[in-house]
Amino acid sequence: MAFTPQMPERNVQSAPMTGSRTYITTPIYYVNDKPHIGHLYTTTLCDVYARFFRFAGWDVFFLTGTDEHGQKIEKAAQERGITPQALADENAAEFEKLMTNAGFTHDDFIRTTQPRHVKQVQAFVSRLHEAGYIYLGEYEGWYDEGQEEYIPENKAKDSDYKSTTSGKPLIKAKEQNFYFKLSAFQDRMEKLLIDQPDFVRPEARRNEVLGRLREGLQDVPMSRTNFSWGVPMPNDPQHVIYVWIDALMNYATALGLGDHDSEEYKSRSKYWPATYHVVGKEILWFHAVIWPSILMALELPLPRCVYAHSFWIREGQKMSKSLGNFIDLAAINQYLDAYGSDMWRYYMITHGPLGATDANFSASQYHDVYHADLVNTVGNCSSRVTAMINKYFDGEVPTESPQGKRMIIADVDWPALANSAVQDTTQAMEKLDFPGAMLATLGLMRKVDGFINHTEPFKLAKDDTRRDELGAILYQCLEAVRISSLLLWSALPTKMEELWVALGLDIDPRQGELPKLAAWGGLQVGTKIKKVALFPRVDNPVEN
Ligand code: MSP
């Protein structure tokens, strides 16, 4: 047995939020699968967050990529009679194309077969070895081939010796492996989860991890010898590094943390530690326990939060290849064609499995949400206001301060309302509470609607003596719409940019000026605007 080095206490704590620099990651996706809703979901969550905070002026780094080693990939390539590298190149290209077509704004796309990654994984593993966290041992136990995961006896028994992911029988594995001394981190891991309740979110997932932690950590095999498609162990190339260890390290290798001479290190190491690793619940253990333990062993700071979402399901059933009920790219394209790409993003972030329970993907709910939130709220509010300005002021933005002083109408303090929408949306976004963020922004638009119904500008328009009041009302409505559009842009980029063009606004979100732009009064009096119709009604839900 290797010795158990004592880690300095400081490494137990993950870094606090910086408030102005943030690093968010998706899992890296296996290249033996075709892209589906699961991949797009996690990436959409990260993209909305990354866009929002870049626009808010933060220094953001958003990473995604592909996981290309391991037995599964080797097998899939064999079946097709091609090399694993050829298979990886082909499918990684497909993933990358999808990410670009979907308009995702990742700053890098890492592939685990890239030399930059391989080199650093070996450097990290050598460091773990030197620090006494790796030893040679014999593994005999259960193995989930599909997940490439070693399963402890008690967990295997609970699932009737079947994979909890694929349902396929677990296999008995016996092999000589290098082990990672995970057991050395028992106390520090428990302390981390207790001291920092937000380290794993949502709460229910944290409790699960803590429960399993308390059953006791066992050392884990971290190399394999029965196949060769992986990163060779630096000290013994007969072994390849277990794919999960290799994969987890992507979050650090993309920033060059394993190679201080690299360009990546110079320009990107400032982003570490990650603010969020966003992952699906089935891969939480790796991210919430194994990865932090590796980081502690490497004396690197820990991420601030591992966010584990649940699963999209269909008609109450898990999506699986055998049931043929996956929302695949063909199905996704039907939704994109019918409702546009912004609605896809909106549905993902507002009705997805962000919490501890699975979310049902439903064509009729999709349809209803589109009409309630985008057509009847965002669309209707913007078209009502722009139409009235066109009708009553020839499309020229009127003033809210006709006598040099802002008119207050119906006792509504618009600057305060807008300001709280900005604060509430930002705070919710920071917590990855996307439904909360959208509710705060749409709430502002709903207030505009209510204000119009209450003040009845269409009636005032008939009275020439009340033009000042009419102008002030419409200015206030349009200004609230403008501010809402800034807050909505990260979720609905296409339509909000369309709206900005109609409002004569020249905005480049990469300039990071959201706080300045969102201040009340930014809308210039006299600007020529056009009437908009952003979200057309759709007759029938998509059939599937
Ligand atoms: N390669 C590993 C991750 C390594 S990260 C260091 C992997 N890859 S994966 O391609 O299988 O991952 C897919 C991601 O999609 C996971 O986060 C998973 O939770 C997510 N989803 C797969 N099916 C899903 C649903 N039905 N619903 C939502 N997300 C799901 O795991």
C-alpha cells in the first residue's frame, strides 16, 4: 500500500466565486454515439450562462469537447473495420459541426486524442505517482462495460448485477491495474461536502453523494491492460490510463494546467478553478468525488460547483436506443423547423431536468409554452408597443420627459422595476436557475402589458391634449421592452437581435456592456423604429 500524504487544509475548500471571471464546462461527449438531446441539453445550459455573463462583462471561458478513448470506441471502430482514431475523427467532426451550427459559443472544443491533452494527462499521472497516490494492485470485481465503470459489490448487488444505465449484465473482471488511492480522501471529501453544501447541486444529489461517501471510499483501478486505445501509463506503457481519469482531466488540460510552458497555460490558467462542471446525474460520482480527489492529490484548487441535472424522458420512460424513443437530431430538426432555434433553447432551459427529477419531453407542452411565453408574452408585448409607436408617432421614439422631467404615470416606478428585473435575472443566471431568470424577465414584459391595459394609450391617442402622457407611456413601455430584450438575449439570441435591428440599436454583446445598456433611459428619443412580429403562431404541435 502506498503511503497517505497529508494535504494542506487549504485544498479542502474550493475557490469562492470571483464575480467577474468564470469557467463553465460540459461533459466531453463519447464519439461512439450520434448526438442527441442529452448532448444538446447540457451544452445549451452552458451556452446560455456563458453568453449572459460575457454580455454582463465577465471574463468567461466555456469548454466542451469529445471523449475519444476507451474500450467502447475501440469496439465500435472494430465493428466498422476502421481505426479508433478514424472513428474518433469522423464523429468528433460531427459533434463539432453540430455545436457550431447550433450557435454555441464555446471558447474551445477539446478532444482527448489531441497531443496537448495526452501529454498533460501523462504529466498529471506521473505527478500522482510521484506523490504516492498510485500503486499496482489486482482488481477482481464487477465492471459495467457500457459505462466503462468499476462497480463496488454493494452497488452491483443493489442493481441485481445489471448496469443501471444500459440494463445489461455487469461482467466479472479480473486484472492487474494501477490503482488510484481514492480512500486517502475519505475525510477531506466528507468535509468538503459538509462545509460547502453548494459543491454539489441540486441538494438531493449532494445528499446522495454524501450518503455513498459515508459507505466508505475504496481505491479505484486507474489503468487497463486488456485493450490499447488510450493514453499509455507513463511508467508502464503496457497499461493504458482508465478512460474516466483521462477524460476528467480535460477540464484542466484545456487550460494548460499540466504544462506550464504551453500557450494555453499562459493565457488560460487564470480561469481555474471552474465555477461549474455541468453534468448529467449518471456521471456525478466521477465529477463530485473522483475528480476532486485527483485535484487534491495534484494540489490544485477545486471547482466551485458540480451541477448534476437529471434526464429528459419520454412518456414517463427513459430514452434508450432499444426503445427507439430517443430525441435524436432528426426529431430536434422538426422542432427547429416548426418553432425556430430560440424556442428550442427556451424549452431546454425552462422545462428541462435542471432539478432532481426527470423532465418529460412533450410535444404538446412545447407547443403551449411557445404560445404562452414567446408568442403571447415576448412577441405580443413587443409588437403591441412598436405598433403603437408607429401608429401614433410615425415610428419615432417619443419622450417620457416632455417638460424636462420624467412623467410618472399610474404611480409606476419603471426604473425601479427594470432595475429589479436586471438584478433578479442576473442572480438567477448566476445560480443556473434559468426558469427563475426567465420568469424575472418575462415578469417585466407582463408588467408592460398590464400597464398598457391599465393606462389605455389607444384611448389617450384620441385626445390631442394628452399627447405628452401618451408619449411618456409608450416610451416607458418600449424602454422596458428594450431592457427585457438585453436580459433575454442569451436565451433567445436570434430573435432579440432581430428586435434590436427593428429598434435601431447597434449592440455587440461581446463588448460586455449589459450593465451599462440596461440602465433606464438608454433608449434615444427620436430613434426611428419598426413594428415587429417576432414569433408567429404555429397551428399544430409536432407529431412524433
Ligand atoms: N464521456 C462521458 C463524460 C466524460 S466527462 C469528463 C459521457 N459522455 S456521454 O456522451 O455519454 O455524455 C452525455 C451527456 O449527456 C451526459 O452529461 C448525460 O447526462 C447527458 N445525457 C444523456 N442522456 C440524457 C438524457 N436523456 N437527458 C439529459 N441528459 C442526458 O458520459
